Amino acid sequence: MNVLLINGSPHKEGATYTALTEISSQLEKEGIGTTMFHIGTKPISGCIACMKCADTGYCVLNDEKVNECIDLLKQADGLIVGSPVYFAGPNATLCALLDRVFYLKANPYAFKPAAAIASCRRGGNSAAFDRLNKYFTFAQMPVVSSHYWNSIHGNNAEEAKQDTEGLQIMRILGKNMAWLLKCIDNSKEKFPHPEIEPRTKMNYIR
Ligand SMILES: Cc1cc2nc3c(=O)[nH]c(=O)nc-3n(C[C@H](O)[C@H](O)[C@H](O)COP(=O)(O)O)c2cc1C
């Protein structure tokens, strides 16, 4: 089993990475493999709503990060998305990536457990956390929780390491994710996933 961890910060090894590492260490302790995916510092365009991905399952735009992430998520058994807080929301570059990873392509991700985490200097973690959870609940991904809203405080890795409460939240999240993955894996023959219904689209024009 393998969990994909998306580091949605331009800092490869900053506060967000510190929180994600606490989760991945716990997952590894529980015998679950992990893959860290860094969104990097190059621009990632927003979705251009061309709808071409409905036919191909991939994005037509020519920046390799999005399609690489789609393939990694298809292969993964679980997902953790981490973001720094920018103006009380997730990093816009991360949202650009996730919009394109999820839009019209969510079916293959259904039933994979997922969780979001946010890191900030002082405020906005809760709003960023709420926004990121929208991707999972759109995609029929069971949301894994910890014992608080998944957040860590610090302006950089060193400060985040001092937030012992934040680190504990991450460790518990890792444990809970490992537990759920094992439950799903052990019961998949007895309880196969529900069938995915085609989406009924009702545009509110009436
Ligand atoms: C554009 C920008 C906006 C930010 N907005 C907030 C904010 O609203 N609240 C906050 O507490 N920190 C804010 N910060 C600080 C980052 O959230 C904080 O440094 C974060 O933990 C860095 O994580 P990283 O090391 O993984 O990049 C902002 C930083 C930047 C660059």
C-alpha cells in the first residue's frame, strides 16, 4: 500500500514538508509506503475549462506536474494534501494543480482515503483546511481525521518543529490513515466498493 503526499508549498523542505514528514514517518512505521510529490516553484496554470480531459483523462496543458500527479494518484491507495496558508486559504498554485487533477477525472480516486493539512505562521489554517477538503468530498474519498483540525504553526521548518501539538495532530492522522487503509484492504473481498453512478447534472436555470 502507498500514500501520496502532495507538498503544496514552493519550499521543498519548509513547514508544510515538516508536517507531511511527521505523517509519512508514522505511515512507514505502520508498514505503509509513501511518495512525496513537491509542486515546485514553476508556474502551474489554472484550468482553462476546455473539457478535453473528459475524453483523455489527462490535462491538455503542457506543464508536466498535473499529469504526473494524476498518474501518481491513480496508483496510490491514499492521499494527503499539504498547503501553506496564503491569505487565509491554500496556496493558489496548489489549487490550480488540484482543480486540474480533479475536474472531470475524479472517478479513479473514489474510495481512496484522503486528508488535508495546512501550515501557517499565525491564522487561516482552518479556512485553508476546509477548502482543501472540498476536493475529497467531491471525489467520494473518505476523509481521515485526527483529534483536531489538521494544522501546524510556524513560518519555516524550524518553527514548525517546535509546535509539538501540531506534530501530534500529524502523527495521529498518520496512524488513523494507516488503520483505515488496512481495514479497507482486509475487507475488500467481502465489501467491494459501491458502484460509481454517472453524475446527474442539474444546472440551476429553472
Ligand atoms: C503570499 C503569502 C501569504 C501568507 N498568508 C498567511 C496568512 O494568511 N496567515 C498566516 O498565518 N501566514 C501566512 N503566510 C505565512 C505562511 O503561511 C507560513 O510561512 C507557512 O507556514 C510556510 O510554509 P512553508 O514553509 O511550507 O512554505 C503567508 C505567506 C505568504 C508567502
